[in-house]
Amino acid sequence: MIQSYNRDGVTVTVVLDRRTANKDGKYPIKVKVYHLRKPKYFSSGICMTKEWTQLKESSNLKLRGLSL
């Protein structure tokens, strides 16, 4: 899970769908919406590598691509 938002019983989460990779070895980023305990996935049209999920947990600014 990367980012989550919850309001009025609806939860929206941005996830890296690691179930299937495309021919470049990248995975699609999807928006997962929970309503009445049922999930539904929506494609964002963006694909990233598996390392994208490590960015949020990392405190290393070089790994995140940030500089001060």
C-alpha cells in the first residue's frame, strides 16, 4: 500500500499491482476503491518497477531521488 484515503465508508488506495508484469518488466499502478467492503480496481495507465514500493519506506533521500 502506498497512499490511502478514507471518507464516508469509501477507502481509496494507490497500489502497485505485482500480479502481472508487462513486457518491459514493469507493473501497473492501480487505484483500489473499497465500497461496502468490496474492492474494485481502476487502471491509472502508469507502470513502474517493483522498487517503487520501497520509496515510501525509505528515509534515504538518494533512493527517493531527492536532494536538499
